[in-house]
Amino acid sequence: MSTTRTPVRLQAVSAPDQPDVTPALHELYRGFEQELLVPLWTEIGDLMPAHPRSRAVPHLWHWDSLLKLAARAGELVPVGRGGERRAIALANPSLGGRPFATPTLWAAIQYLMPGEDAPEHRHTQHAFRFVVEGSGVWTVVDGDPVPMNRGDFLPQAGWNWHAHHNATTEPMAWLDGLDIPFQYVTEAQFFEYGRDELSAAERTTPRRSRSERLWGHPGLRPLTATPAPAGDSPLLAYKWEFTDAALADQLALEAEGHGGTVEPGHAAVRFTNPATGGDVLSTIRAEMHRITRGAETAPVRETGSSVYQVFNGSGTVTVGDTTWSVTRGDLFVVPSWESFSARSEAGATDSDSGGLDLFRFCDAPVFEALRLNRTRRGDA
Amino acid sequence: MSTTRTPVRLQAVSAPDQPDVTPALHELYRGFEQELLVPLWTEIGDLMPAHPRSRAVPHLWHWDSLLKLAARAGELVPVGRGGERRAIALANPSLGGRPFATPTLWAAIQYLMPGEDAPEHRHTQHAFRFVVEGSGVWTVVDGDPVPMNRGDFLPQAGWNWHAHHNATTEPMAWLDGLDIPFQYVTEAQFFEYGRDELSAAERTTPRRSRSERLWGHPGLRPLTATPAPAGDSPLLAYKWEFTDAALADQLALEAEGHGGTVEPGHAAVRFTNPATGGDVLSTIRAEMHRITRGAETAPVRETGSSVYQVFNGSGTVTVGDTTWSVTRGDLFVVPSWESFSARSEAGATDSDSGGLDLFRFCDAPVFEALRLNRTRRGDA
Amino acid sequence: MSTTRTPVRLQAVSAPDQPDVTPALHELYRGFEQELLVPLWTEIGDLMPAHPRSRAVPHLWHWDSLLKLAARAGELVPVGRGGERRAIALANPSLGGRPFATPTLWAAIQYLMPGEDAPEHRHTQHAFRFVVEGSGVWTVVDGDPVPMNRGDFLPQAGWNWHAHHNATTEPMAWLDGLDIPFQYVTEAQFFEYGRDELSAAERTTPRRSRSERLWGHPGLRPLTATPAPAGDSPLLAYKWEFTDAALADQLALEAEGHGGTVEPGHAAVRFTNPATGGDVLSTIRAEMHRITRGAETAPVRETGSSVYQVFNGSGTVTVGDTTWSVTRGDLFVVPSWESFSARSEAGATDSDSGGLDLFRFCDAPVFEALRLNRTRRGDA
Amino acid sequence: MSTTRTPVRLQAVSAPDQPDVTPALHELYRGFEQELLVPLWTEIGDLMPAHPRSRAVPHLWHWDSLLKLAARAGELVPVGRGGERRAIALANPSLGGRPFATPTLWAAIQYLMPGEDAPEHRHTQHAFRFVVEGSGVWTVVDGDPVPMNRGDFLPQAGWNWHAHHNATTEPMAWLDGLDIPFQYVTEAQFFEYGRDELSAAERTTPRRSRSERLWGHPGLRPLTATPAPAGDSPLLAYKWEFTDAALADQLALEAEGHGGTVEPGHAAVRFTNPATGGDVLSTIRAEMHRITRGAETAPVRETGSSVYQVFNGSGTVTVGDTTWSVTRGDLFVVPSWESFSARSEAGATDSDSGGLDLFRFCDAPVFEALRLNRTRRGDA
């Protein structure tokens, strides 16, 4: 338990129209401090603002810089019990130096050297992997080996055993997303170590995981003896070929005059639990957006925060008052209630898909489950 | 927006088996700091513990001390626009001096002088009032005046207009509970000012609110034209006479050999939304427990945190390793996964009910909605 | 199994524009009959009408006549194993002489002589009792004795053990409502005999059942070790005093200018499961309506059928094209999509409540669960 | 409205231990008849049996015979307004000659001649098409043309506009399944005529419907502006290639020692709504089962009734006490609570898939929504 006792001190007053601090009031405030009390009237502006004002700031991390540092860590830092993973997390510059991309979300680059194993463990934190480039690593979830390739999204619901294994002669890096900050602030976390070694069968490298063979057929639920899980997706990989086809289909429908997109030139899919149609993880939403060349999305504000990674193409993104040029692998955060829009660059040549593909994850399921979600579209 | 940029600095390392910090590793860590990155392997012990280790500590506040300071604030600090409420909040000693009783819950004493009005406003934060003593204040919710008397529980679901009005010649104090810290960390908050003056009709003081006349009949839903609200209770007061009778009924059933209690000598009810049977607020659970003289509850650990207030009687409560004697009005917190039990004192004379009555509120609905809840009963 | 083989015969053709029955077509139709086939085109008008056209007709039964026949049955027909209950059911005149008040609902008068017991059994059919007059019978549900008095509503969810016992020296009659026809047509029924004798403890006559002591407090859920039931109400009696007070409160609110009624002069409550806020039984909805003297309800059409019993007062009711004068105890049916309205008679003297109180039960939960419900208000 | 008044007549008594019909009792029974009343004690055995005893009987229809009669109807009976569809329904031999395959389900062969159109209409009855052989017809649902080919399953949720169009020079037949009997007995039906002519765009024949392009990607939900529908599947075709692959995957997993099947040699998938994971229609469940050569399923009893069609292979099926040899296209019914099992014939040569493929539809969603479902596995 963290038992550092911090003195209560009236914060920088965040409300207008404060009473004059007369000697009597000063004495009252000292009494509050002594009894571990804080009045609302000095704090209300910070605690109860007219709309969310995030403690986080918009920020951009370049994939190249991350990759270089991760590769260097691959040389210097072993992976194994204790540290568990060679993961290096984005630390939002205004969140106190903690490894929190936003107040609720963790985003890290994970790096595995040829032949390395990241040992088996499980935890209540919900996680996923998203592969911006490379291949060759297998995630083994409850004994089911799942290959990872460019564009694949792999959810990892809380409390399932999992390990990683690099079966190739090349290092591999990918994005890890978790709800570590959310579970840290709400204090829900459990963690257990698993076996030290995977079995030989788990080190095989099938093209499709068993989860995909059972649950990866559109609209079809297997009637196996095993009951369907309560809330987290039984499908352990969402392969890029399906995501890409779904986005292409939406844009083709739009071109044929049938709608199907979010807005002109903007296709998007959400990764969902096929057993429920709901979000793939109970605290994390994940989506892929495609913006055709020259198109621009309308600004949107939402309660809750997002992390984006550029998967294909390049363009500019605007978060609040800040605009950045972004390209493959770049990561950036959109804090709560900051406006967001993106524009795909007309001349981009680094796109397999002909547009700007943005992978997004966010904490919207938390807000929706508690009915705290709000959205405002347009410039207002 | 809070834009203070904090330098990223590797925290006090919270994981075993760290690699030796060679010059090369030192340089790597400097690179991380420069790029706003933090590795998992130095932080994992703090972020991913084997079980929740709360940043909050168990703590007890005596009602007498609170009441004295609140009364003094009544003399010195006006209530009105800007500060909005004369509310003084419990600040857990290890939560950085912030007005957070636990990482997710706000608990404050609110104090209104004779004839005073606390002005109308609304906010997304969910709130309730609980009255440990006194009477005479009316809460006006969306135009419906609701009286407050000893033992009454008054939920105040987010985004409803509300004001308070002291119609008597005596000051009155009560407990305010809110999810301010939870909405602060997740950044969901909206706030609006309402009318400056209540109408004459709203200053009347009927014995029962309109909400009670519509929704306060057991098992009976009014078929009014107005649809029932989606998730927050339409019943604005849970009067003590019903709570008391429900607890007495459970203990009588137990005495007749029919069970009905949580455990021997321990009766309890949860305040629920009559339109759904679910929790009275979407982020806050509220309950009343009665422990008969000489009885003791079995220790329980739960994910999530609670605040208790003694309503009747006296006894001892044990939170983790700490045991306190408590009496009417005293407030204490049970942090996440700390063990809790309570014993009612045999000779107590300050109980209307013949036992130790404990009012409790906690953040369990958040954990249940996201399936992060765990409970362990017994000493283990 | 009913194995009577009925010859397939083309029904009275219920569609326009039939093809001429040439010899070739005649031969085809003979072929259909031989192969147990029926074409859609001859039947479509009956099977797929523009809107529901009930096979049932509106009909009125007078309580006096029912009571006389039931009393005579009390003398002539013993109650006991095999017949199980002395219940006499309404048979809608156009439903083939079956004991079906509507295509889905059963309504019967049940009659118990002084000292008699109706033996314990259980069945998947959902049931309730409603007491229009008299008192003295106890229903014993899973060992919990529940008294029955004028105005009380007692739900009896499927598959709970139950028996009845007349503890007085007077006979008693009441209304039984069940979903027997619905479970008959869908073929869902199970039935089991229980113990032949109740225990002495079960023959006691407490004022309130244990279920009421646990679940009968408004908005309060008992935190007993026993988990709450999945879908049927744990509250076994809805006493008249609460129903009456709820209706009076709505009319008082209306008189004070605050709304609260369904329409002017028309108050109504629905009996709900306090654990969920939903309907008291999963296939049957039950409500009490009060229409003040001189008031008249607007006509309403709904999918699904209802049975009404007059509890207080007298007036006229209009079902489709038929209008009847009704008084205490009278029962009538409203078939699917027939328009219904009621008028309270100005000079009625037989009302405890000062108005026309109508008890209603219907099959709306079935329609809502399957999203087949539709309602049309007004004369259209 | 059907207003035939049927005399109430005491049914063939279906309960044991009836009282002797003395003259007094005879007179009482005459009184019942006059007042349109029926006692429970004479009817209880039929209405409240120990377990469901279906009014339907197991029965088998041979596809060849159906197809011949349907082809003859194609020559003799025009399709068009009034009759609406050239559909010929299975009439269970013990259901009074009505076109009801079971008490709740309709199953018909529909037949469309080259170039014919079945006109647009909509109805609250839920429907689907299943194609056992042939191709060339397009179903047009709310303007979206959906091709139909062997093995495809096409749900048609209630109240959507739909028409059919044969674009080829060959006639085509397929299976229509609906909940006509269920909506007939509960009296929920609405029906409307649509446009007389489809537009040219609707007569085009794309390879995939728009619904498949939006909703046919596994685990991916389109984020279009259009909100997802409440309860019925937005996916209008479940193509055979996916169903076949899902079944093959399950059997391959089983062969590799990983389970995945319902029982040894028995794979099965359920057609589900991708927006919810629930049943494809709110009153009808649809599944495809594959039994490998030589395998046999364990007997199962379920509340509710099913209709099966053999899609591939041949074998024997046992329903209650009856066993039939079946082959491609054959249709049979399993009444409520009758035991069912199937065996795939070792030497079958008429199977594309190497096993016995059985398409099944049933009324289980009704039973589950109302919590009336029960299942018993094994011979007991």
C-alpha cells in the first residue's frame, strides 16, 4: 500500500469570487487542513468545469524514434520474469511523467528479438496488439497460437493467459494498447504469473488460430459444448484482409451512390465481439478508419480519450488547436472533448490502400456503460 | 486546459530484477525521457500488482469535528454563485491533498444556514444527500421540492437541475456523496448554472415530493404519459421509515428462523431504482446495514472503495489492519481490496434502532458494469 | 400425443382473385391434399390480414352468475388431486368451446369451501390471483403463507410450488389468471404434483407473507445471501392499500396541476417485479386503472388481448362496436386490435374509491419481448 | 373478425378421477355451458400435462413430390397481387388441415417461373428463404437486390419491403420459413402491399447484396450514419461458402484434438445477427448441422418445435418413435419435446460435403425470450 501521507493544502484556487481570506477564514482553512478537509468553493473550477478540460495534452510520437529506442532496448534489456515484457509506453507530457498516453489508456511499443519468448502471465487489464509492420511473432492465448501480421488486430481480454514468441530471425515490434491507467485509478488490478515454458504444440505456427476457425465466419456462431464467453471477444485475431475489404466495400458503395460511409470519403469499421456485437473489450473500443485521398473528416468532440496510429498513407490531423503532418506508424492522442479531424494527403505514395488509414482505440465503452458519453459534431 | 508539462522521469523503480544501469542503459533511459516514453519493466510492480493496492489509506473522520468546522464556515463563507455550495470534503491523507475520500468518491459535509438558498445548477456528476441528523432543508429537483429528515436518502442523478433551501430557523448539515473524483479522472464532466431564484411554488414544503407520490409505492409503476428515465432513479427520496422497517423485518424473519439477513445479526438493504431494480445511480451504490448488538460481520474484501457513515449506535470497525471505535456521524473509508468488518457494541445507548446502523456508499456499479468486480469473503 | 389425423382440405378460400378451378387445378388441389400441402394463395386473407382480426369476440360475463355456479360447484365437486382446483374458466364464444378467455389468456373463478385445501402442485404456466371480494384464504408459495384480501393481487410465477387453504368458516371466491392458452399453443407446459399435506407452520395465517417483509419496501432491495430470481417477481402479494394509495396520489397530483395521470381523470399502475422493474410475470402484464366519476378514457387499440374485471364502481365500457354497462366483479375481454374505452358513471354508489376501478391483465410482455407490440391511440 | 359462435361443450374429459355425473352435476354442467364457462377439472390433463404433448405429429415430406406439385402449380397458377406468392405449405397431419408445419412454424416450397416477379409487400411475420438447389432468383429487400444460390440462407425480418424476381430462363424453387402460425395464434399480424413494379436498378443482379458488403465481414461493424437496427439482422444473405467453411473448420479442429464440435462427428453453426450476436430473427432460430459419415447424434428433447431440411447426403433420422431414411431436399418436423437424433449414412454419394448436412429452423427464440425453454440430452 502507498502510505505516503501528503499534507492537505488548499490548491491553487480554481473558482472565481473567493471570499477575502481574513484572519478568521485563514484560521478556518488551517482547521480544514488539520482535519484533512478541503472545501468545494476553492476547487470547483477544476473539479466541475463547464465541459471536460483534460489534464492530458494532444501530443505526437514519431514511429521512427520509437522504433530506434525499442531496438536499442532489444540489445540492452532482457525480456523475462519480473519485467515480463519489453514494452515502452507513451507518457503524455502533462500527466506527471507517468506512462499514461491519456488519463485512461496505455499505449506502448513492444519489441521481441529473434527466438525470444515473453513469458506467460495474465492480468485483469484488457489489452490488444496492433501490427503496423512486420510479422513472425505468435501470441499464445490460453494455449491457442495466434499469428501476427501487418494490419492484424489482436484483442486480449483480461484474465486470459498469454505469452508471445518470436519464431523468426528478425526482431518484431508492434503496438500494445491496454487500460492500465483506468484500472490503476479505479484500483481493480489482479495479476498472476503463468508457466515458464510453452509446450511444443504452442510453439507451432498455424496460419489461423483456433479462435478464428471457430468464430471468424461472418454471422455464424459455433454451437460447441463450450458456452460463449460473457463479454469479451472469443475471436483472437481480426486479420487485415477482412478489415481492408470492409473499408473498400464501404467506399465502393459510396461511389455507387448507396451511402455506407460515415461521411463522404470516410469509411470506418469497429472491431466487435461476434458473440454480442458489442465492443471487442469491455473498457476499450478499437476501430479502423480510411480517408480517401483529398478527403477531410468533419471535426468531432467526444467525452473520453483516444490514441491513434497511422497505418497507411499520410496526411494532417488536427487535435484542438494543433495540426500535425503524420505518416506511417506515427501515434498521437486526442484528449477528452478536444476536437479532432483528419485530412488525407492527395499525393501520398506510402499507402497500400490508396488513402489515409488510421487505427484508433479509445475508452468509449466505459463512458457508454455508465451513460456518460456525449458527442458533438461540427465546428461548434 | 492544464498544460503544465512535467518532465518524464523514471519513477522509483517498482519491479524486481532490474537490469544493471550500465552507461549504455543510462543513455537509453535518457532517450526515453527525451521522447516522452516510460518502460514497463521499471513500473510494473506499481501498475500491475498481484491484487489491488490502494493509493488511498483507511481513515476516520469524527462527525463532531466536521460539524464544528462546517458551522464556523457557515458564519464566515457565504453560499452562492461561484462557490455554489458550502460543502467541505474529506481528503484522504494519501491522495495528494485532493478532496477525494477515495480515488473515485467524494464525501462532504454540506451546511446551510437558516433561510439560505444554495443556487440551482446541474452537472453530470451523480450525487446524493444523506441526513444523519436535523431537518428543515428542501432539495428542489427539476421543480419538485423534496424534504430532508434524519435517515432520509436522496439521490440526485446527473444532469438534473437542483437547488437547496433551508426553510427553518436552524442551520442544517448533511452528507453529500458524489462521483466527482471518478468523473475527474475519466474527464466526463459538464456543468451548467440554473435560475438564480426558485419560484414561490418551489419554496413550499410538502411532506412528500411528487416523485415519492408517483414512484414510492412498492412494486407499482405509474403509467403516466412521461416515459420512465433510462437509468437513474425517478424516486427522489428514500424515507427512513421504510429503510428502518425493511431492516427490522429482516431481523424479525431471522429471529423466526426464516433467514432473510446477510449473515446472523446483519440486515442490509440497497437503495435501488424502482424502474429497473438496479443501482440508484449509475456510478454509485448506496446501502444501509444494521448489525444487532453483540453481532459482528465476517471480513469482506471487494474491488472498489467505500465510504461509511455511522447512523445509529456505536461499535468498532476494522479496515485492513486498523480498528476504530465509532459513533453517530463518524465517517470512514474502506479502500479497494482492504478487508472490512464491523462489530456492534453491546451496551450502546445512542441507537434508535437497537443496533449499529451503517450507511455505505461505494463505486461498485462502475466495477459491475465493466465486469471488473471481485469479492472475497472470510479471512483469507 | 394427439394423433388424430385430420384430412387436409382447402379451407373456405380467404383471398380474392382466385384462379378458376379448372379440372387441371382441381387435380392439383387433390395432389396437395394427398401430400399434406396447402397453398398460400387460398389462405392468405385469413393468415396475413392487413391488421389483426381476432378469432375471439368481445364478451361480458356477470360476476353474480359466475359466483352462483361456483358456489353450486362447491357443493357438488370435491377439490383434490386430479382435478387440483375448483376453477371455472371463461370460454370465449368464438374459440371453439375451449376454456380460453382469449387466444392466449385463461381467466377463471376459483372457489374454496370453509376448511378446504387445494393441494400443492407446480407448473410452468404463470398465474396470479386477484380478489374482488372476500378474505380468509391463504396461498402457500414455496412454504410462505400469503393472505388474500379484497383488492390484493398475488402473482404466482411458473414452476413455484403452491397450495391454497381456506382458514375460515366462509367460502371464498377469486379470479385466477394464467397463460394456459399461450403455453398450450406453444407447447411449453410442465406440471408436477407436490406434497399431499401442508405443514402446521404453513397453515398459520400471518398478516404479511415473508416475501412482503423482504421485498415490499419501496425502492429497497434486501441483500440476503439468496440471489434474486431471474425474471419473475419475488414479491408474492401487492396489497390493496398500496395500490389504492398510488392511484389516489396520481389523481391528487393531477388536481394540483402536476400531471401524473395517463390522461385527465385516468390514473393507472402496473404491478412490477421489484427486482427488475419489469412485468410481474414474463408472459402476463397486470394493471389497475381508476377512472374518476364522469371521466372517459380515449379509445386505444393494441396488439394482444386483455381481460378486465371491475373492482369498484360502475360505468360503461366499449370494446370494438359493443358497449356494456358493468359493475363490481364483471369480467370482459378485449381481443387483439379491438378498440377499448371506459366511462365512469357519475352517480355510482358502489365504489369505495369514488371512481371506476378496473383490474386488467394482458399478454403484452410476450409481444414486447418479441417486438411485435403496436399501439394506436384515438379514434382512427 | 371470425364471429362463428361455437357452443361450449365439455370436451372429452382429459383428467382422471372425475366426479360421477349425477343429475345435479349434469344440471351444473348445463349451467356452465349456458354461461360460456368450462371447468378446469375436466380439462386439466389436456391443458396441463406432465410435459409437453404436441398436437403435431412427426411427419416427413419428400422433396421430389413437393417439387413436382410446385412445378405443376407454376403452369396453372399465376403469381401476383392477391395471392402474392406461389408458395405451397406443409400441413402437419394432426393440426386440423391448416397450413402449419408445427403449431408455430410455416414451411413452404416457393416456385418462380422464368422472368416472373413476386410483387412487393411487407408483413410483421418474420421470414427466411433457404435454397436447397438452383439459382437465378433475386430477392429485393428495401431496394437491395440479394442473389439466391444453393446453400444460401436469406433472413427477411418482419416489416421490410420485399419482392422476388426470377432473372433466368429456368424455374426456381426454394424453402420459405415463417412464423405465420405463431403470429396467427397470438394475433399480431399486419400486412401492406408495396409498389407494383421494381425499378430497373432493383432488377440488376450484383454478386453480393449491399447488406453483405456492409455487414458481411467477420467481427466488423460498419460505422455508417445509419443506426444499427434494433433486433433483426441487417445481413440479408448468409452465403453457403461461409457456412460450409465454418462447419469444415469445426470438424478439422476436432480431428486435430481441439474439440470445437457439438459432439463427436457433429458440427453446427447458428445464423446470427452480427449487430447483436443473437438469433437472426426474433421468433425464428436457424442453424446448419453437419454429421460426418457413420456418426450419429445423441437424442435431444427440447421445448418448442423444429423443421429440418436435408441439404446434403443421406441418412436416417429418428423423431420420437419414428425413424425415416432421408435424402436431399426432404423435410420433416420435430414436435415439442419429441426426442430427435440423426445418423449419417456411411456410403452416401450425394453429398458435396462428405456428410449429412441438415438445415434446421425452430421457434427457440420465443421460448428463450420468455424463459420457457428446456432441453434434455440423452435417452432419458
